[in-house]
Amino acid sequence: MTDTRLHADEVNRTFGDVAALTAVNLDVPAAAVTALVGPNGSGKTTLLRLLAGLDEPTAGTVAYHGPAATREVGYLPQRPSFRPGFTVAETLGFYARLVDDDPDRLVERVGLSAAADRRIEALSGGMTRLVGVAQSLAGSPPVVVLDEPGSGLDPEATARVFDVVERLAADGRTVVISSHDLALVERTADCVAVLDGGELVAHDSPAGLRASWGGPLVETVVDHVDGITTTPADEDTTAQASITGTDTTREADQ
């Protein structure tokens, strides 16, 4: 039986009179990648923040079932920002000192050793996102929650970030991500949770969803979730889904 690291039980989250999540039940398995997908406003960021312990549900519970740790869950927001004027090594050194960690380990873990002396403001978007992933690993949390780690990046940078995600799970870390890139989700994730209108409408392995939906996610999810349209790949990019829609809860919930 697969160990569960995080468990959401009948979770509801409201903002005023808007229901962002309704009766969500989700088990996040250990040492695996769980991906949340769905249109903008479907509740992905809201659920990620609840799983990371940053917010409390309006009703229901979120429980951590893992080893004792200085930092149980690490978190990467969708748009990480760091103070300019400092190098990668200095920036990660700050976060490492907060939890008595080794900054060199963090830099190496995400493949930024060659850029360790580069200032934050001189980094590409992909490298900045990797600094954010490294920050989320400070203190060696058993669970890492990453909100849209590939958002706004070119295909090469996105693939690099997802390669890091795969290695984290292969090394025994539990990873929860949200993403609009369904091709990479299908390649990387062990479990996929599909949200629509604040409800969990599907939860299975990529192979399970492919079997039940009759094809790869990038081609079939449009038939099962409102607000998602697929766009064909061009010569330079992998096929991916373009997830559209208007956020009804808050700007960050994508």
C-alpha cells in the first residue's frame, strides 16, 4: 500500500461568498509527483496553499503524515522574487541559515553551481525559478509544493525545471505541482488531480486517465473540464494544453 504524505479530507475554502474549493478529498502519495491541473480559477493555488500549511481550510482538514522534520513542507509560489544585489549563493545562504542547511547543497541540487556567483537580477526566468525551487528545499522538507514551476518559461527552461522535479521524487521526496503543460505533466507525474470549479473531478495516474479518457491528456482533457482548450504544437514546442478562463477567487489562483 502506498504511503500517504498529505491528506485532504472534505476540504472547503471560501473567500467571502465565493467557494474556491468544495468537498475536496485528496491523498498525496510519498516519493511521487502529484500534479494539479485545471483551468484558471479552478482552485489549484488555493489547494496548494492549504496543502503547504500556508492557509487554513474553511471546513475540513489537511494533515501531514510524514517523518518529523524542521520544515515539513517547502513551498514555491507561482511568481518567486528575490532581493536584487545578491548572488545566487548569497541568496540561498540566507535561506539555508534559517534552517541550518548547507547553501552549497541547495545550489548543487538544482544544477546552478555554474551560476552561484551570478547576481539574482542577471538570471534568466528559468534560473530564477530554479533558485525558488532550491529555496523550497532548504531544511530538507519531506514534501515540496511547487505552484506553476514552469509558468512563463520557454520550453527548454520548463523541461529543465521538470527534470529537477523528477529527480526530487526519484530521491524519495514527495512533490506536488500545478501546471498547464499537460504533455510534461503526463510525462512527469505519478498522479494527476483534475480540478474544475473548485471540485476534484478526476484523480488517477496518467495511464489511468489515458485509459479512461481514451487518449493523452493534451487531447482529451478538453472534453472533461470546462475552460480548457488545446492548441497544436508548432515546430519548436511540444504539444501542450492552453488553459483559459477567468479567475473568480483571486488573481494568484491559476
